[in-house]
Amino acid sequence: MLESRPLGTLTITVRERLVEDGLPAGRRVLGEVGECVWDGDRVRARQQGHAGHDWMTVAPDGTCHVDARMAFRTDDDAVIFMRYGGRARLADGVPVDLVVAPTFETADPRYAWLNTVQAVGLGHRVGFDLVYDLSEVVPPS
């Protein structure tokens, strides 16, 4: 049985999208993150600047691949980088259900524990936003 610990909610508002069809891998959708908020008991942070992009590829067979990277500044001024890949289920060409696997990087000792975390996220669309419930996968002891 997989054990996990909550990391909070990640809410992403995508500002602009660039869509290109006919690429060898399929359709590429590049979404510029307009606002991103990570709200949890152990981490509270907002996107740092405009350092967030979501690259989605829809393969010719309809499989949707997610590849996203973001930079955050915590409420107590630490910088955390997040990267995740995953899959999405589409409805009318729009992702509606997403499963992702985030990892993190930080130089701040208060959040160094994140450097060893493998997380999972279950996401869904709420209007134009993507909302993820993030959890830390807890290795067996």
C-alpha cells in the first residue's frame, strides 16, 4: 500500500497558450503560467516572476503528456523549484483530469527535506485554472 503525506494544493492559472499542430510528436500546447499558488501546512508559496511554463504534448494516439516547470518564493522568502511530468485525460481537446509526479530543488536549509521528496499530484480543471492536490510519497521504513 502506498503511504503519503499531504503537501497542499497547487492552483495554476494559465495566462496564454501557444498551440502548434502537425509536429512529429503530435500537437504541442505551451501554456504560460500567469499565477501559481502552493498552499499547504508545510509550504506556502507563490510563483516567482514569470518562471512557469507547462508544455503539453498530445500524441497522435490521443495520449496527453504533461511537462511543467515552476519557480516559487515561499512566504518566508525561500526559493523552491518544482518540475513535474505526467499524464492527462482530455475532453474536447482540453485536459480535465491530470496525474503528475513532482520533484523539487531548493538551497534553503529550512526546505532541504523537499530535495529528497517524490510527490504525486491529482489535478482537475476549475474554469481556466488547474488545481492539484499534492502529496509526498512516504518510503517504507
